[in-house]
Amino acid sequence: MDAQGRGRRDDIDPADQWVLNPNTGEYELRLTPSAPQSTVPRPRRPASGAGTGQPRSRTTTPAVPPQRRRRGVPPEEPLPGRRGRRPAKQKKAKKVLLWTGGTMAFVVLAAAGAGYLYIEHLNDNITSVSDDGASTGGFSKDKAINILLIGTDKRTGAGNESYGDSGSVGHADTTILLHVSKDRTNATALSIPRDLIVDVPDCPTTQEDGTQKTIPGTDGVRFNTSLGQDGRTPSCTSRTVTELTGITPDNFMVADFNAVKTLTSAVGGVEVCLAKDIDDPDSKLQLSKGTHTIEGEEALAFVRTRHSVGFGGDLSRIGLQQQFLSSLMRKLKSNDTLTNPSKMIKLAEAGTKALTVDSQLNSIGKLKDLGLELGKLNTKNLTFTTVPVIDNPAEKVKATVVVNDTTAPEVFDMIKNDVSFTEVKAQKKKEAAAVAARLKGTKADASEVRVRILNGGAEAGSAQAELEYLQNEAGVLKSENAGNADADLAKTTLEYAPDQADQARRLADIMGLSGSALKPGESVENAQGLPTMTLTLGKDFKGAGVKLNSSSGSTPEGVQKSTADKVECAK
């Protein structure tokens, strides 16, 4: 026993030293009072080389004199028979543990948020790689968030060599683009099939040795080859997603097989449901029909099985994985997890070790900030869906899929324009109030509507095309093309003076504008000196004569979806 460790029992889990005070309902740190101790819990480390094949160095925590403690750390319990100082009021456990609100980043993010106990230690756990300029530069608290989550088939770690292709370089086996709305009321998790045929663009990458290399792109290949193949890094997958959807991820996170095993064990297992018995020798999953709580190896087998569910392909497995992730999120957000310090510490360890993140998200502080943003979500407003696809028409034996050009563009546009796939109550109430105030009332005749049209982000020529439609088809003869707006807008707007409200309501009816698109303000004078409303076509403009009133919850026809708050049995 060294001087710094004097009096400490190595068999005590630091999480067990956090004790619920029944009088206050708060967690307090109760240390053995026999000697000066560190106020920062030291996580138990596995035995040398355990689970990795690599030796681990043993670290020690410097002793902290009992008369001094760091700000924000609970005080030691006074010695028996001695009167201690009245401790400062502590934060509620749930308030502190809100750092774990990032459960929406599925497998890893919520766990990382528990790291307030030993931040520097957790920082050392995190592995980061360059984003190579493929991201937006990182998420912003005042904007919508797009996080690319990548699960690889790399067989690292003890016991994983027997799964599938043991020599895999680590392809993008499971990929989800997580979009979180600007107001944090809803989110969409878009699964991208690994066997989807895509064009992988040229990828400037930073290699493991630090050198820069541009990997040539390839057209008409499986999506999963965007990672690992020819030395491609996660930034190549990010660029491929942008090429496919038109959406640039803010950040990316990568996890391998070990993430599923360690995190499910850390939370004590997750509940899944099967509509039939499964005995899959390939994934090694053996489960009977009904509800089960799975963790570790069994959880990994569950998310890997595909031959025994649905049609036996990757699309069926995606549905299974979405069910699993929904269940894991519910478990992570449950009181059983959030108020259990032992589980929280295990999650923090498992989560940060399972992560590889981009260089813009390479600290526990940044993960915490992201977790707080994602923690504002309610699971019932998180929608899981998949890129709409059809069988590859070029194949006689169907092995790959291609984008469904009829429905996929609408799905991508809904995400780009921050439109929810579910009905959000708060959002509906707010929208209903705006509609009631602005859309209800008398409507002027179309011939009395005077409006100038600006292009504020729609395709080139849209202002002229809409002008021709309004004049020739809708009877809005007092309209004119005013050219391009000074700035691009995500959504179309109509600004008008109070005495033009009846004109605004008529034009809103013609174009399908929502109440929130109507902007009471001022009119401008046209060339004849007459007061004129201003219609600015945003990026959501679909084309001349096409109404814009696609509301929350209106998922394109034929697109399957599920929400994270519901338990669905795999078939």
C-alpha cells in the first residue's frame, strides 16, 4: 500500500459510496473516515490486458487533504462523535444526472454524459479521428442537429473473432442519420441500408500515420464500402451521406461490436420482443417467442441476426435494430438508470471506451453539451424510418437495393426542412394558434391580390414559374417577379401590412401556406407606387402550383416508421 492509497480498500466500487439520504432524497458521498481520501471516485480498472489483449497501466489518485475539497464535490461524512460543518446544499441527483439526457444518441452518447465525477479520466477513454472537412464544423445549440451514427463490423475485442468475416476492415454495417429539430421537440432517425447502391465521392482523409490522402470515389457500389474500403475513414461515410441525402452531418460517432455488449451489460440488459421463436446459427441467437431481457453476447446476437426475421435480409435486420435501440433508450432514460450511481459510472466507462468520434466532438465536455441538447427530447417524438428503396432492377438475383426516386426525395426534404415525422403536441398547439390568428377571416378575391415574388432559396427560375401559375391558373393578375431575395430562406414566407390580411389569406389558400408562413409587417410599393405584399420562395418551395402545407406527422405514403416509446415485437 503506497502513501497515496493509504486506508483505501481496492474492492470498493466508487459508485457504492454514493448513498441516498432518506431525509433529503439526495445522493451523498459517504467515504470511509479512517484516513484522508480522494473526493473523486476512482473507477475500477480491469485486470492487466483484460478484454483487449493489451496491458493497462495502473493509475493512482492523489490524496486530497481532508480540510480542503474541490468546488462542487460533496463533503466527507464527519468522524463518529464529531460535529462536522453543515454541508453546502447539494444539487438534486436527477438534476446532476441530467448530463445523461443524451440518450437519443443511442448506444453511447447518454452514457458519456455521466462523466461529471471524473472528467479527465473519461477524456482519456475517448478516441477521435479527423472529420477531414466533411462536417459542418460541429453542432450548434441554436440550430437543428444532424449526427451520423456508424456501427462497424470490425471484429476487435475478445470473443468477436468468430462473428462473420473476422478479417473485415470495418465497413459501415449499421448507419443512422439522427436529425434533431431546432426546437428539440422531435427527432428522426434515418437508417441507411448497408446494401444500398450509392456513389461514393472522392474523400480527402487523414490516415492513421497522420498523412493526408485523397481516396478516389467509386460509383454504383454498396453503401457499406464508404468506410474501411481502400483506407476510407468515417469522414468518407459522412461525405457519402451528404451525396445521397443533401444533408451535411454536424458530427459523426463510430462504435464496433463491443459497444453493444458493454453498454447493455452496464444498464442491466434491455427488453426486446419476438413474435416467433428464433434459432439462428449464424448470429448464434436462440430466443423463444415473447419478451426477453438481453445483454452482452446475447444482445450482440440480437442486433446481428437477419436470416430468421422478416425476409431474411438487411432491411429486416434494420427493423430489429431500431426496436433494440428504442428499448435501450427507454432503459437509459428510466429512473432505474438515472438514479443509480453505480450504473451511471459503468455507463460512463463503457460509453466513452466504445466511442470513436470526430475531431469536433473529442472531449467529455463537448459530449455533455450535445447530451444536454438531445436530452430535451421525448422518446415518443423520435421517429425511426429507413431510406425508401426498391430492389436493384439491374440484378436477376436480388442482393442490393437502390433509392426509391418517388418517395426518398420527400423524406430527405422533410429532414432538411426540419419537418417532424410525428405529431408534436406542443408544436401543434403553437401552430394552431398561429393558424387561428392569421388564416381565419375573410379572403379577398384573387383578382384583388397584389404581390411581388422573390426567389429566396428555391431553384433558379422558380419566381417566374410561380408568377406564371398565379396569373394564368389562379387569377392573381396583380403579381410581379421581383428577382432574387437578399438572403436564402429555409421556408417560404409572405409579408403583408395589416390592411392586406384578406389578400394574404387568399394567397395562403391558393399556395397552401401555413399560419407561421404569414408574417404581419409592412407592405412595399411596386413600380406604380401601390402597396404590395412580398412573397419570398424558400428552399421548401416544390414548384409552381404545388401546395406547401405538408404538416407534422404526414410521412410520405409507403414510408414505414416507428417511434421510440413503443414496444414492437419482431416478426
